[in-house]
Amino acid sequence: MKGLFERLFKLESHHTNIQTEIIAGVTTFFTMVYIIFVNPQILAVAGMDKGAVFVTTCLIAGLGSILMGLMANLPVALAPAMGLNVFFAFVVTLSMQYSWQVGMGTIFWGAFGVFLLTVFRIRYWILSHIPVSLRIGIVSGIGLMIAFMGLQNMGIVVKDPDTMLALGDLSATSNLLGALGFFIIVCLAARGIHAAVLISLCVTTLISFLIGDVQFHGFVSLPPSISPILGQLDVTEALRPELAGIIFSFMLVNLFDSTGTLVGLTDKAGLIKGIEGKKQMKRALLVDSSSSMFGAVMGTSSVGAYIESASGISVGGRTGLVAVVVGILFLLAIFISPLIQMVPIYAAAGALVYVGVLMVEELAKVKWQDLTEAAPAFLTAIMMPFSFSITDGIALGFMSYVIIKLGAGRYKELNLCVWGVALAFLAKYLWI
């Protein structure tokens, strides 16, 4: 088995081993497993069967992650993307009054558009022509967004009607346990212990169980049928002219949300190097665009690379074995959901804040003395957590990059890719 894993994932050349990769996979899984419970709740608003969505979410996350690991050999997991599922349920179906079948059709065509851009290498061309300052902004912005999510999940940051955000109740048990999880990770990681995040998850979940905050409801349960949603999308009706804007929105967000995540994760870990690295990225882009199309057919919203994959990378995960482990756990989750539900959301929150700490260090590489590079990088980074959207952060970064370079008389530094992406985003905000 060791020889097989070495041939498939090249563990030695990536300076890792099976144990480290498995720990990284388990860590990533527990930081993103919330999606199999949250996604059904959101899509149920559109009238979809909650139990069936639970199963298809597990299936597409499992199969997509395994394909990512085997084909691209990257420690990046896939699952239905948060944000696009909300847009689908609350805007397309609830507000605009389209059926969920038609809504799924628009998701399919949006994913198909991204697939074509990937096949014809336009997506990779965009990826390879992103300016260095914007790449740094993307990495750091994702880190800030991850940390913000973690602070919210542990209850340290809460909504406030006057100031929008405020400090949560530091005396609440769940908040204290979330903070404890973060400090356990940092202290153990500082000692060079790669299993720090996993140990933190286990400790905080055990304490939660002992104090009665979570309950044990068994190990296994039979999954419900997926027949109510499998293959029910309406691709013909979705091609109506008035839905073109919706398809364009799904395509653009899916394109840059997942692409930006892949850039952030692989840049930070130094995973994409040389000719082989370029091949890995091309295969990764193909897997994630294909997964979105199949996800719509199966009955779930757009699929993309998950920023929570950074938690597994932070504990030493470097190869596709991490993604394969995540995928297997998602497939098992179909049957062991009672056990997985024991892990409270605040138990994984500390890992997200820790990952944010690691990723924000990229801002040190910005040429701060050059405002035409520093300002777009800064806007890209801060707008991701402020807008709670990777895509919006990238959009404002590209548009500001063009405006500032033009205003400074340095238009020759703008390449065709930057112009094209900035204008595409401008059209999206003016049109949709």
C-alpha cells in the first residue's frame, strides 16, 4: 500500500507521509463538514427535499474531492459552495419566483460555461496573468475571511444593529470552548505537533459532550432516497433570454470563487511549481468545473474548492491523498451522520482562525511603497471579509487595479487579462 500511495501521490517528493496526509484529510473534513447540514437547510427554502439534498451534498463532495486528489494531486477538497446556494434559494427561487428545477438549470449552464473556459484554457490563461499584488491580496483576503468565519462560529464576533459587528459574550460556554480550541492549536503547533487541529477538535468535542452541550445519538443511520431531486433540473427552460443574467452571475462567481481559492491555497503552500505544477492546476480547474455540472444534475448548488482546505495544509497536508481522505469521509458521512453531528460548529472555529493567521502573513510581500500595487492588494484583501465574498474581493481588486494604473499614467502595465476581467466584473455589477 505504501508503494501504491507513493506512485499515486509522490509523497516523498512532497516531503510528507501517509500519516500526515490522513491527519490533514481528517482535519479538513471536520472544518468543512458543516456543509452537509447547512446546504440542505438552505436548498429546502427553494422547495427541495432536505433529506435528498443531504445525500447528494455528501456524494458530490465525496466524489469531487476524490477526483481532485487522484487527478490533480492537490490537498484541496470540493463541496457545494456557500453563497451560491443562498443566491439560488433566496434570490432565484424565492424572490424571482422561478422553480428550483429551472434554477438548477441555470446553475448547470453557468457551470458549463466555466467548463468551456477551462477546456479552451482561457481560465488558466486568466489565472497565469493575475498580477502579483492581486495574488497576494487574494491569499491574504481568503485568510481574513476564514478567520472572520471562525470568530463568528465561536461567537466571539456577533451582529450589532448599531455598529454592524460587536464582541460576543466571552462568558458563554460555547464561546470559551471555541477560544480554547484556538489556543490549543496555536500552542501545539508552536511545539511542532502536526495533529494540533485534530487534537483540538477532539478535546473541545469531548468537553462539549461531558457538559451536555452535545448529545450522542448513535453511530449510523440509513440515508434517504435522492430520487426526488436526481436529474430533475430543467435545462431547456433555463435558456430563456431573461435568465441570461442569472446564468452569467453563476458562471462569473463560480469561475472566480473557486479559482481564487485555488490560487490562495496553492500559492501559500508553494504547491504549484514548474511544468508539472501547471499540469496539476489545469487538471484541478477541469475537475472543479466538471463537478459543478454533475452537482446540478444530482440536485445541488454549484461546487467549488473549499477555503477550509487550508486547515489540512496548515498541519502538513501536501498531496491529493488529503483530498481522497476527505472524499471518503464525505461518502461515509451518508451513513454516520449521527456521529458527525456531535461535533459542534465552534469546535472547528479555532482551526479557521489559526489558518487565517498563517495566510495573512502574505501581506508582508506587498510593495507598500508603490501605491498602484499596494492599494489594489489591500482592497482585495479587506473586501473579502467585509463583503463576505471571495468573488467580490477579486472584482474590486481588478477594477481598482485598472483605475489606479490609469490614473497614475501607468496604463502600459495593464495586460489584456486584467482589462478583460475588470470589464467583465463591471458588466456584472451594472447589468445584474
